[in-house]
Amino acid sequence: MITSKEKIIEHFKSGIKEIKDLKIGIEHEKFLFNNKDNKRIDYTKIKEMFSALQEFGWKAVVEKGNIIGLNNAGKNISLEPGNQIELSGDKLNHIHEACAESQDYLFELRQVTKKLDINIVSAGFDPISKLDEIPNNPKQRYKLMTKEMPLDGELSLDMMYRTCGTQLNLDYESEKDFIKKFKVANSIVPISIALFANSSIIEKQNSNYLSYRSKVWQNTSRGGLPKLFFEELDFEKYADFVMNFPLLFIQDKENYISGNQYTFKHFMEGKIIEIGNRLPKENDLSSHLSTIFTENRLKKYIEIRSMDTCGWECLCAGPAFFTGMLYGNLDEIYELISKWDKNKIINAYLEAPQKGFNTQLMGKDLLYWASKLLDLSRKGLEKRDIINKSGKNETIFLNHLQEVIDNKTTNADHMINKFSKNEDLSELYDK
């Protein structure tokens, strides 16, 4: 039972790994559209798709008789509120492995989507659909979230139904190591938003944002970038944050109950009448941690969540960028960001979705900082020096980002240029 702050701290401490055991986990979401009418696929089509994927060894995950996902060894495919699908990859040793995993998944996905006449869109925000056009699915928690989330964030439903992101999960080797990594991850969020911007088209029009997804997440219930995250945030301080954070829902067997009038502390004190005043278990804590929608968050590892989904050609670039910094060159990056003013970081965070590289931070634009961080990341990956079968190290995955910086042109800029010429929807689909 989780009955004290110490139990939450223990949960975080149990994530500590030896340096040789530090892993990388990538999660990425995709939009799926029917080719014949350019509409998002419905749950009936999802079931067909999941059935076809089972031919590749995936096993069904079922909730109340409905298939809501797939798993295969350490990998999972989950269903998002608007029938976006997300691959949560296995915990792997390096970017070569993680990228190979994504390529295998792409191969399987392409076989199935071609067979079912489905198009994939790799963007941070749905470029075509209006919110009321998007079908839902029977996954239990989403019904409650659809009702509760808009109460505290005006774009919460857009977040649920119209966004896709790429997420990286990284380990820590000590509490001190976590403190450094978490501070770095939060300080560079504005740069991450600008560098990985890929959500410029909304409802078939230029949104005037480069990362509209980031704008949405800034206006989502339970999201954002708390000032607390720029402190030397240890496990105890994060535990305090978690305890005083409102519950989104409480799982009672297969049912989900609204928790919006309670904090996790109320749960720990046995004050939730609706579930018979029972105390939280480890899975209740895990569920609560996964409904804190900040730009980065702590579970038994650090989740980095500030990247728009991008196409398959750049999918490995984000994970490589952060791995080089946080696993390969942490001290140098930490020394750099320690000089930054948190209020200026937050201001840059609020401006970056629209201004992109032109956003100012500490007297320089974000293009300058992106270039600087890319060099430091490359240095970190060179230091790791993990070689593939062709004798190349992980720096090969940074080539896409070097091109973005050299040309001062993001994925979002490319999409605006391509789509604006003829407004052809086929330009939005993965090739």
C-alpha cells in the first residue's frame, strides 16, 4: 500500500539503474485515415487492423470484451482517444536497436495499412479533421476523460483527439543524476519544441503556428511546465508534487471513477468514499503518475514529451539528440543551462510554438541554442561510441537535425511549403 510519502520516494528509487543498465525507450503516435474519404478511421477499422497485425505475432489486449491494444514481448501498441495508435517500444540499449525496432514496426504497419486502404499521417496535430468529425472508441478511461479534461484546460479535447507526439524514456543512475537530467530536460523544452515542430496545418489551413501541438498542450488540463521543475527537484520534492496533484480518475476493478475533487494525498489517507475508503496500491500510483501531463515527468524513469511526431526518416533523430545530451554529455549541458533564468525559459516556452527558431532565450535565438545543443549531443554520442554493423556510431541519427539547422527549415516549414502550393491532401500522408 502507498500510505506515506516515503513509499512514493521508494517507488522512484526503485528506478535507479547501474550505468551499464541504462536503457532507451521510444514511444510514437500516428494518425490513421481512410484513403477513400480522407476521414479518420473508426473503431471497426481499428479492430480489422489489430486483427491483421496479430499475424505478425502481436497478442490482443482486451478490456470489457473490447480489443484496446496489442503486445509482443516488450512492445505495446495502444489505442489513443481518437483512434491514433501508439507504439511503446521495448527498453533497449542504444539508438541503433531502438531505430531498428521502429523500422520493423513500420514494415508491419505498412503491410496492414496498404491491405486495408489506410493512410498514415506523421504530424503533431491532425491536419485535416475538425474535432467533431473524429470517431471515438470503447476504451473505458477515455469516456471519463472526455467529460472531465475540458473543465481545466480549454484545448484538452484537441490534445486527446487531435495530437500525436514522440516520447523518449530514459533512466537515471542515482537521485543526483535524476536531478541533473530532469533540470536539463525541462530547461531545453523551448528548443525541443522549435527543433521538432511538425504541426503547422490545421483543418487544411495554415495554423500560423509551427507546433500547434505544443500550443494545445500548454492549454491542456494537468499539462504545462511548472516553475517547480526548474529547481533542484529531488525525489522528495517530486513526491510532494505528486501527492498534492489532483486525481484524474480512480480505477475500481474495470470501472473508472472521477477523482477531480480529490488529491493523491486524500487517497493515501483513505478519504475516498466512492471506493470504500480503500488505500492506493502501486498500480494506483503508477496510474496517477501517467495522468500528470507535464512536458516531462517522472515514473521509474524520466519521460521526455516535448516533441511533435515526425516522419519515419526523422523518427530516430529526437531520441538520438536527447540520448547524446543526457547519457553522453550531461555535465557539460547541465553547466550550460544552469546559467539560464527560469522566467526566460518559461517565456520562450510560451512563444516557441508560434515563433519557432525566432524565439529569444537568454539573448540568443533558439536556432543558436539548437545548434549549440546539437554539437554537444554529437559530442556525447561520439563519447558513447556505440557502433552498428556498418561501423557507424549513433551520430548518424543526428543528420536530419543538422539539415534542419543548416537550412533553418523545420518539418513544419516543409509542410507549409508543400501543402500551400496546391492544397493536395496527399501531401500530408506518409509516402
